[in-house]
Amino acid sequence: MKILLIVLLAILASLGGFIIHVITIEWLPEWIGRQMQDITIQPSWDLRYLAALTSVEYGLAAIGLYYLARERLLAFGKLKSALLFTVLLMGLNGVFLRQPLMDLAIGNPLHVTLIQNCFKWLPWIIMAFVVVYGYELIHKHPKK
């Protein structure tokens, strides 16, 4: 019964974001297009320093999540903790299963889906391993 309730809770938690996504996909791009008429935007490469600086938000959030889950994750050891943390980070961003399945569903060939999603996974893999191993290096406890 608890598993069924957990699944129901996951569905409810995801439903809000899904509904907002579906509603906004219908009208938001057109509205943005109308608002942006006659406005010139700067190429993103020109904003690389601001992008690099603000990307620290991801790292800080990952460290916060790891800090909160650390005791439970470390029960698996550092390597398995980093792998599990990778899956959690990717899942929160919808790139672990959802995005590859959606890419296949719209007709992308399997090899294209695998390559494009490997590149989407790579930042989360790197982040998880850096956070887990870095945090544990910083908080190394001497052996008794």
C-alpha cells in the first residue's frame, strides 16, 4: 500500500509541472515572439562570463542536496553514492529517462538519441562525482 501511495505522490508532484508545460507550450512561444519583435539580443557566447558565474547555482544546489542526503548515500560507499547522486540529479532535470524516451518518441534514431543524451548526461555525471568526492575530501575524518 505504501508503494502505491508513493507512486501516487510522485504522479501528483510531477503533474503540476507537466500541466504548466503543456499549457505554456501552446501560447508562450508565440507570446514571446510578439514581445521580442524589433529587439536585438546579444549572442550567448558574448555572455559566457555571466553564464559561467551563474552556473555556480547548480553546484551550490548539488552540494546542498548531497549534504542533506549524505548519511544515507555514504552507506553505499563513495563510488555508488556518486553514481546514485548522478541518477538523482539527472532525474530531477528530466534527462535520465524522460528526455531520451521523448527523443526516441519524436523519431530520432537510436544512435542519435544515445549520443545527444550522453552529452546531456555528462555535466551531471561530472557534477555528482566532483561533489561527492570533493565533499568527502574536504570532510575527511581521521580513522579511529
